[in-house]
Amino acid sequence: MKFLINIALKNMFRNKLRTFVSVLAIAFAVIVIVFARGLIDGMIESSYSMYIHYDTGHIKIMDQEYEQKQRLLSLAYTVDGIANKSLSEMENELLKLEGIEMVIPRVKFGAAVSTEEELVQMMAWGVDGQKELKFTNLERELVEGRMVSSGNREVVMGTELLRRIDKNVGERVTMVFNTAYSSFQGATFDIVGRIESNLPLLNKDLVFMPIDTARHLLYLEEESTELLLVTDDRDKAINYLPAVKNYLSANEGERYLAQEWREGSSFIQLLQVGERIYNFIYIFLLLLASIVVINTMVMIVNERTQEIGMMSALGLKKKDILKLFILEGGAMAVIGSFIGSIAGGTLTYFLSDIGINYGTAIEDMDILMTTIIYPNFKLEHLIFGFSLGIVITSLTAIIPAYRAANMDPTEALRDI
Amino acid sequence: MFLPRLVIRNLSRHKRRVFITALIIAFAILVYIMIEGLMMGLTEISFANIINLDSGHLQITDRNYFADRDELPLKNLLTPTREIEEQIEATAGLEAYTRRLDFSVNLNNGIDELPVKGVGIDPGKDPAVFDLEKHLISGRMPTAGSREIIMGARLADLMDFEIGDYGIMLIRTAEQTFNTIDGEIVGLFNTPHPSLNDSTVFIPLSTAQASLNLGDQISHYVLRMEERQRGITAVEDLNPALNDPLRAYSWRSTSENLIYMLELQQIETQIVLAIILTIAAVGIVNTVILSALERMEELGMMKAMGMREKEIVHIFMGEAAGIGLIGGIMGLIMGAIGLYIFNHYGIDMSTLAGGGEITYGFPVSGTIYAGWSIASFVFVFSYGLFVSILASIFPALWAARKDPIKAIYHR
């Protein structure tokens, strides 16, 4: 085997230019793969975490009816305890289940602020400020002031929303809303914080207030529109789900629905399908690049017909000739993939800080995605590109190598 | 005629190599044509939906209103006068026009409330401009002066409304007071424009004006022209004639976001094309180098017999052009077949969205069909050819500069 490796390497250097071009083709394809994977990974990761933070949690518990009517922000279908236990008892019991680290209650309702010209509609979330800061990335996005703290009539709003109602942090704002009894009411709040985010939802639709204030104003004591469960690992959430479902059904909680984050949004399911499709696209791209290698190999085989004839006449077995050519193709693949993954990794690394701005194109979409996408630099992508490059190229090298191996030594020797 | 014959003969020496290199170019063209066709179909349907259901070909409104129109304000409205309407009627290519009033509504079903967009329409004139009536799935259009409303079937479903129910519409008048309209639902529609289905309620214009206490003010005129292009040209005719705060806006300016999104998509398509063509270019470089290496002795001989370097370069460039041509033709044929299959079956928007309701912000739902455009075929074909020839220049120069003596002595 060592002998074959030696010959293969020596053969590679017989015509450096030819080898160089083939290596270049593979390297380029691998660069594209490493970078595209980083970019898509960055996009998907950020979408996943946005959905988990601002929509689904790891597991979401809500009323069966509420699921269909989430858009309405209805207060008629709340989570208000289970069997004869109150909501806080229910939260404590959920917390004892395996893997559940945090239970985050949210009360979502529609609210509006009346300005001189118009009625600005917004989505109000009654939240536990400390828990939200711990769970989401709000701390980084809170550019001014502080998060809401319980017991106070105070709110935190997005920059764009503040601009629309023409207020600043420190001022007071009066909001109108419908209570759980469908009565129309208003309340005045201190604006204590400002959020500036790439996520359009946070920037122009959301207003946070302490959950106890929200409950009090809406007549929803001991009720939440939804409970988000945070587990120790989002990928394990699916394993913890049965325990949550068991708990619900053991306590006459059939009217509640427990949903893992992946089921929560069709966009996440779409991204998962997309991830798989992209893997095929990478393979396709490499197949195109390995056409260049095949061309080179076919020529090499033609060029060395006599040599092959001589070698097999001297006793080199078919299998060895096959190996020899696959090794030669494989060596080009290794060099090309190595250069490609390093270059692609470097590119991703630099762009992972700068990000790619999709600007307002995303704002109109009904999905949670930030407007700037940061490619994700991970060693995993480099290794993926590197190995895929080697495997696909070596596999395609079999075709010309097989042709070489199947030559009849007498015929091959006579070929001029 | 000597060089072209030489090129063709050289190309046929390694049919398989030529074929698979051409295949890379063919794939680049195939992918481009398919994506471009799909995008063109999507664009076409998006604009058709916007024009037929939302913005018309041309709008006349106050320019201050236009800037804030998404927020549905009730200031900077316009008061219809005979003078404006005479100007509208004098516009060349006009088919019909109507008045509309957009306002913000909180729709209430007794339990829940949802912010939606209310649109006051003139039941007499509106059907001549918009296609709404064609998309009614049950019931009828509201009659003038009544308190009848129509809404999307999806919205009705969400709020548990049926035909004959009363939807309470909470509105805020221009004087900041709250008012309600008890609208009787007389029709449900299902249009291919998702946001219309989800969050728009239509009501007779006079009722809206009375409830909002607006007199006869409207937010905008909508014009329907004989054809789309007229909408853009008529803007220039109308603008000088209109008194200052009033302006005409074509369907293009009313759908800026969509246009921006399409441009971004266009860039992405170009990047994909560029990536595949770069691989194709490397393939061409490789092929030219390989054939030059193979023919070293031949080249040396030709040079010794008096062929000039330039001619050798031309031969290789010709060969690359040949490969580009073959690849281009294969790609065009494959692309045409692909588009034909696309259009034969159509693509369900919901499959693109993984079965969900996501439309990526495009005002499109249901089945879409790809568009054809000779221009994009020609563009991608010549682009492929250009890249092939460009890629061959350096290796061709490299081959042509070889010393004839050394070249003959190659082995």
C-alpha cells in the first residue's frame, strides 16, 4: 500500500498545472459549501432562537382553543391552574418535572395608544421581567433604561413603537385595552426602558409590562395566556415532552395543549426541510466540481495507457491499479478540500462579525427573523465541507480508475 | 474557413470530455432559468394581485397622506371636487376610477377584538376598478348606504362569524372620539391576496364617512387604466395638473417593499448563477489545458509550419466557445422542458412554505406558474458563452506561447 501511495503522489507532480486546476475546482466548491453552510446555519440558528424566545419556548402550554386563536390575543382561553390547583401550584409542579429549568408565564393581550392623529395598535405582554432577561436576549437589546419590575405600572417598548407614539423613556403613556370581561379600560404607565432590536416584532409591536400589573388590570389573577417551559437543552425538549403531557392528563388538564418548539411554527418546520434540501445542493455542487477532476483523470489514464499495460504485465493486480488511480484522485481531493475549507472558514469567520444585512426585505414577512444575518463560524462546517469534498471527489474518481484497471495489458502496451 | 473547421474537428476528438464540460454550463443555465422563471411568475402574480385587489394602477392622494398611509391616519385626507374628477376623466387610457377611504378598525365579536383595516368602497364604481366581487365565495357585495360589510372567509373563521352575523367595528373618528358600527356581514371572500383575507373589512363608503364624521372626505382615488404600463406613464401626465398636496402614484410606487424584495431575490439568483458558472469556468480552463497538453506536439508542428500564436489562441478560444455553445443549447432545452413541467403542473404556494401559511411577504397564495421571458434566455445563454470564452483566454495564451521545438520534443 505504501508503494502505491508513493507512486500516486509522484504521479500527481508529473504535471503540476493540470493538478492545480483540478485542485482549484474542488477548493472553490468547498469554499462555497463551507460559507453557505455557515450562512444558513446562522440564519436558522437565529430564527430558532427567536421563535424559542419570543413564541414557543422549549415547550409551550396553552389552551387547546387558544392555539387556533393566537392571533386574536384572546383572553377567553387562559391557563388558570389544573384540577383544583392554582396556576402557581401548577408552575411549581411543572418545575419539578425532569429537565424543566424554568417556567415562564406570559399574558398576551392587544392594547392601543391614542395619539393626536391615530390609534397606535400594539401587542402587550405581561411578563416576569427577571425571568425574561434570563431566558431571552433582551438584556442586549435593552439600550436605554431597565426592564420592568413587578408591582409597578411601568412598560418597556421598542424604539420604532416609541417613535410612533412620540414618547421617550421617562415619560408616561396611557394605554387602552379590553379586559377579560370585555370591558374597555385605560391605564397610565411609566416608560422605563427602550428596546432596539433587529427583530421587527420587538422593535415596533411589543410592549412589556410586569405580569402582576397586567393580571390585575385585566382581571386575570392567577391566570396566564400561556406558559413557556425552558429545558436544559432544546434538543432534549422532545424527550421531556411526554412527562409534561402525562402531568397534564393526570391532573384533568385535557383542555391544555403542550407543544414542543418545533411544532409551534410552520416556519421552523420549513427551515428543517430546507436544511435537508441544502445538503443535496452541496453534493450537486461538488459533483459539478468533480467533473473537472474526472476530465483530468481520463486524460491521465489515456496518457499512461502504456505504463498501465507495463505495470500490469509486471504483475500489478487490477485491484492495485484501481487503488492507484483512486489514490491519485483522492490526493487531489484532500488538497482541494483542505484549501477550500480553510478559505471558506476564513471568509465565514470574518463575515460572522459583520453580518449580511437583508434590510427591510424581511420586515414585511410574517415570520420572526432578524434583518441582519450573521454567518455562524463553526469547526463543524469546515469538517463537513472537507469530508464531503473528499468523499464525493474520490467516488467520482472511481469511474476513470475503473477504466484504467480493466485494460488488457497486451492491448494497452500496443497502444501508441 | 480553415480555423473554424479545425475547431470543430478538435472538439469532436474528445466527445465525452466536451460533453461533460458543457454539462456544467448547461446546469448553470438550467438552474438560472428555473429560478428566474419561478421568480418571474411570482412577480407577475404578486403585481396582478396588488393591482386587482389593493392598489389599482394609479392612486391620487395627498402626498403627506401617502407617506403615512400604512398607519391609516385620518388626517391629510382629500375632499373630492369636480375639478379633480375632471382631470382624472381627462387622463388618457383611463378605464374606470373609484373613491376609497382606508381607516383603522378594531373588529369585535363580543369576546375578542382584532385590529384590522377598514376600507370604505363605493359599491357602484368599485367593481369596475377592483376584482373583489369575483372572489366572493358566499353572499353578495354590500349595497350603497347600508351598514353591510364583507370580509375574508379566513378572518370570519378566526372570529367565528357567519353570514348574517353582526360584527362590531370600533373606530376612532377624526375628532378622537370612539364610535362603533354594527356591520351586518353579507359576504365572504377568498382572494389570492393573503393580507386582504386576513385583515380587511369592506364597508360602503358613505357609511364609513358618516360614522367617522368625515363629511365626504376620502383617502384616495384609485384609477384603472387600459393596461399596466399606462399606470406609470399617466403619473407624469397627472402630476403637473394636480394642485400641490395632491399627487399621483403608480402601482410601482405603492408596492415599494415588494419591488425591493424582488431586487434582493434577483441578486441571490445572480449569485447562484455566478457560483455555478465559476465552476464551469474552471472546467473550461481545465479542458483547454488538457487538450493543449495532449496536442503539444501537434501545436509545435503547426507553429513550425508557420501558424501564428494568435491563430492558436483563436483555435482554443473557438473550442471553448464551442463548448459554451453546446452547453448553452443543452441548458436552454433543459430549462425550457423544466419550465414546461412547472407550468403544466403549477406550484402550490403552500408546498413552498412546507404546508404552512407562510408567503414570505409575497401577496400570493394558491397555485403559481412560472413566467417565460426570451430576454432571460438570451441573457443567460450569452452570459454562459461569454464566461466560456473568457475562461479560455489564459490557458490558450499559455499553450500558444510554448516554444515549438520544446513542444515537439515534448516526450
